[in-house]
Amino acid sequence: MAWVKLDDHFPDHPKVVSAGPLAGWLYVSGLCYCNRLLTNGFIPFSQVARLAPHREDQDLRDSPGHLAIRLCELGLWAKSEHKGVPGFVVHDFLKYQPSKKKVLT
């Protein structure tokens, strides 16, 4: 089992505060996804909606796609592609989380 390292100041970080609670939750869910599946920080577009489901009664600005863009605008994620699959990469993922190679050795 992999663990996610999260600074205890995370909820108060200016970028997270600016992103809002739903985008913050998407960020944390993304970290868990990456660690669980050993993706080295890559999240396919197709997984974003599953990580932060959107209810019909929510504002469209809080849809998973908009939250992901907000994370990119704040520098927490970046648009990326891995083996031809479009998605996002978590900024500095490997600086704070173990790589797939390290977990498997």
C-alpha cells in the first residue's frame, strides 16, 4: 500500500485557498490516484470526473474539468500527455511522493 505525503499546512496554502475546497479535494484525490496506481504524478483526463464527481445541482464552475483547469492555472497541476494519453501531471509530484520504481523495489 502506498501512502500520500501531505504537508499539514496544505489546507492553508495560498494556492489551495485560492483554488477552493472542491479543487483542493480534487488535488488530494489526484494524489491518492497517482500513488495507488503508481503513475508518477500523471492523471488521465478520463479519470478526473471520477475523482471529483459533479452533481447536477452544482454550479458548472465546480465541474471536474473546470476544477482541473483551476489547479493548472494555479500551478498545482499541468496539462500533460503520457504514452499518447492526454491528462494532467501533479506539479513536483516526485519531489514529495515516492516514484513507481522506489515503491516496487
